[in-house]
Amino acid sequence: MQRVTVSLIFCCLLSSTLIAQLPAVDIYYAHISMSASGMQLTGLTNITQRVGYDNQPSFSSDGNTILYTSIRDEKQADIYRYHIDSKLTEQLTNTVESEYSPLLTADEKSFTTVRVEKDSTQRLWQIRIKDGKAKLYVEGVDSVGYYWPVNENIIPCFMVTDTPSLMLVNKKANGGRTIAHNIGRCIKVLPGTYQITYLTKDSEQTFTIRAYNYITREFSVITEVPSISEDYVWTSDKKLLMPRGNAIWVYDTENPSAGWVKGCDIPTLTGKNIYRMALSQDGKSLAFVADE
């Protein structure tokens, strides 16, 4: 299957033509365990298992539910929630706009999302789960593609600019400042630190995962990666997990001399590619996106 850049969805309002060009991908869930002998995934389940676009999974704090984006019947993108124990799925939004990249707020009564509005504006919104009531989360910042909040005030955002850029948004100030250019879509916080991590596309062969300390304003390099994937997650003990094809690789920042080590292959996905990943807060559950 031809790989399509997911960032295309943020370049304009979704027409039926553009929707047809989006990758047909499913979301998988599994228990994950890591040891000196490697990584194991058990209970692998395709939680969407339908033709179409299902993407951008994120866990609730207890790891019992997964929020994600889905496009159905070639209409706009809406947010859905999957309940792991019951295996039930519920639709959380049904709007004329499109919503992407849902993340639960601290009280888990609402979630934040990138909403593509009628005039193509792309801003961060907050939507209450019980009744769907929506309000702008950050009013003064447009062209948001992806984001990963550090806290309720500091929100690093992938900006859909001529060259994708990383903006450090200050919610209280209703604005932000650009701190990096030519970045990948994945933004994460290194656990237990003040470091925002992101990927820069330095050449056609090499990407680099970098860090920015939002307290000291210092930049650093974590590691280079082959230009195969731009998605990754951090474990609580500061290991990077990154997909390549149907495998997941591991980089241990506490043992950098070991380089990238293959954690595991997923035989059922042979010939397919893994994309966006999410790790539960307790580190025991993994969700990821893969080709249908």
C-alpha cells in the first residue's frame, strides 16, 4: 500500500476527494512487557477492524479506554472511545467540523482536540464528554496540526506552516513562540523531566530526535534514527519505542552505546507498517496504528 502523509488532513477542509486519499489504517491494542531478553506483546487485538481511517489513539489515565479519530461514510472526522474490558465503542462527537488528536483533560470529563473549522481554521478545542459542549481551548493560535500538553498552560504544537514548525504555546498568553523548524508530527515529554522531545528531518536518510528544556531553554540531541518513521513513545524508564515496518525498536537513553535494538516483530502485520503509538500511564498497554 502506498504510504500517505497523515499531515495532509490538516492542510485544508476535508473534501470527499481528500478523504479518499487518506490511508486505510486500523488501531491495535496489546499488553506490553519488557525485560533484558526483549519485548513481548500479548493479547494483540484490532479494536477498529473496518475499512477506512482510524487513527491517533490515546489512553485514559487508568488505561481502560482509548480515544481515537475515525472517518466513516466518507464524512468528517469524529472522536470515538473504545472500552477495553467490554470491547464496546461509543461515538463522542458528531459535528459538521472535523476533530483530530483527542487527549483527555486532567479531570477526564473533557478532552482536547484539533478541530478543522468551517473556514479551514485549525485550533485547539475542549469538548465535554457528557453533553458534547465545546469551547475554544486556545483562541489565538491557528494552523495547529498536532500537540502534546506539558501542563494546562504550556502546549507544544506541530504547526502546519510552509515548513512544519514547533511552537511552544502559552495558553494564558493566548499565543506562542516558534522554537524549531522542519519537524515531524510526534511531540512528547521525556518522563520525569522538563524536556519536550521532537523529531527533525535533517536529510532524506536521517532524522534526529531532539529535546528542548522549557525551563532552561536549552536544546540537546537524543539520538539519530533512520528516516523510516517519525512516530515514537517514551517508557517511564526513558526508553524510546519506535516502529519500523511491522517491528518495534528500542533505544535506551541510559545505555546509548547499545544503539537501536529490535524489541519485537509482529508477524500478523508482515508486509504492513506501524505508525502512531500510545502507551498507557502504567506502561502495561500499547496502542498503535497499522495498515489494513
